[in-house]
Amino acid sequence: MKTLAVLALLAAIPAGAAVADDHGRNHDDDCLVPMADWQPREAVERLAAANGWAVRRIKVDDGCYEIVGTDADGRGIEAKVDPATLAVIEIEHEDDDEDDDHRGRDDRGAGRAPAAPGPAAPPRNQLLGTGAPPQARVN
Amino acid sequence: MRSALATLALTTALTMPGLAEARPVTLTTTLSDYGGDGAYLALYVTDAEGAYVGSLWMAGGKSKYYDHLSAWHRATGGDLAQVDGITGASVGPGRTLEISVDLADALFDAGYTLHIDAAVEDMRDSPNEVAVPLTQGGAGTAVAGRRYVASFRYDM
């Protein structure tokens, strides 16, 4: 009986299930919309057209629709959209920072320029002997 | 006792930098061909008690994704000052990140562990992708990560 109980317990633990692992994630950007309330993709396409966006793809991320494309000025954007209300929750521009954004772009870690430490001094974290900033390179 | 001595050495290094003994170390991280976007990587160190000591490098520039580096994030509370000035681009599949850094001598053979957390968008997070003790004897030995890191080693 005890073996059975142990096995049942083990079975109940989701081995490798992504759902259980949250690790304190920030979910402010997530959408929690029941499937019944989702508007169809066509509605998202119409929203994009109304905003003058060229759509490269529409995907689902963190429970929201996400439009990947370019805006009316030709800037790459990713727009997070509430699937029920079609409210735009967030827009990220691909040139927001020097670094990677999402797929479609040349970001297979494309050996970008040596990572400059930037104007800020490295953290005083007891690890660096001389205080000189680490230098990094992607090959 | 050893840990206390190491802590004293590090504290001394902070207050009297001229006395800090350090050595140039190269950290080489090669990613596998996991077939996804550029990976975010956090390299950081914990002491013999497992307490966070500091970060060595953050590959990946969008801080909103840093919570996917969950062990690092839990240890630092997501404090961006920890990676101020030591942040660079994410690293794609099959690519190698090479970091040259002067590391305090006191970090070696004193129970310190170097960790790498890894995360790839739309793929599984991998906290503690790599965790290796910092020792003289461990230099030059490559270890494989759990998911995204094909090999990691430190050379000095």
C-alpha cells in the first residue's frame, strides 16, 4: 500500500511540466482571457490595418495576441494585444535597445560587436580583482 | 574558518584595491544548436553557503526578460545594478561567448561556485544550467550544461 501511495505522489508531481515552474515571474503583461472571449485573428489583422501596421505574423504570447511587424514609419514593432478587447497593452520597438529582440531578425546571436561595458562602471561586487570591467565577445 | 578568511580577503580587496590579488580568467560558454532565439545568460557566483556574491556577466539586454533567469533573479531580486556595465548581447545557438575578466584570487579553492542561468524565448527556462566550483584544478576542464550550454570552462 505504501508503495502505491508513494507512486501516486510521484505521479502527481508534474515532471518537467512548465506550468508548475514559476520562479517568481512577473506576470503584469499577461492576459487572462477565457477562450470563449477571444476575438478571431481576423479582428487582430483589422486592428493592425487600422493602425497602419504591416503584419509579419500574429502569435500568442503570455495569453495575449502579439503582432509582429512594422509600424507606419517602418520601425519594427511587437504589439501585445488583449484577445478580448483588442486593447493594445504594450508596444515594443525593435530598436529599443542595442540588443536582440524576437525572431525573424538576424538574432541568432549574430556575433554582434564586442559588448561594450557602457558608461556605467562595473558593479562593486567583490569578484573583480582590479575593478577592471570584464570584456566579452560572441564568436 | 576558510570561508571567513576568504571573506576577509575580499573585504580587504574592496577597501585596499592595491592589495587585491587577482588573475586574468577567460570564461568560455559554447551553446548547443538548440534551434531557437538568442539565449539570455546570467553568470554569477555564490559562496560556500550558497549565498549570492555577485554577477560576472549578463548576456541579453532586455531586463524584462531577466526573471526567466530565475535562480539569478531570486538571488538578486532582479536588481539591475548587479549587472550594470557588464551586460551584452544575447548568444545564439552554436555561438560562443568569451568573457575575459580579472577574478580575485580569493575566489578559488574556497567553496565558491560559478553559476550560469539560461533562458530562450518560447523555450524552457534553465536556471542553474551550469554550476561549477571555482578551483585551481578545475581550470581548463569543460563541463556540459543541462539544456542550452554545450560546454563551459574557465581558463587562467
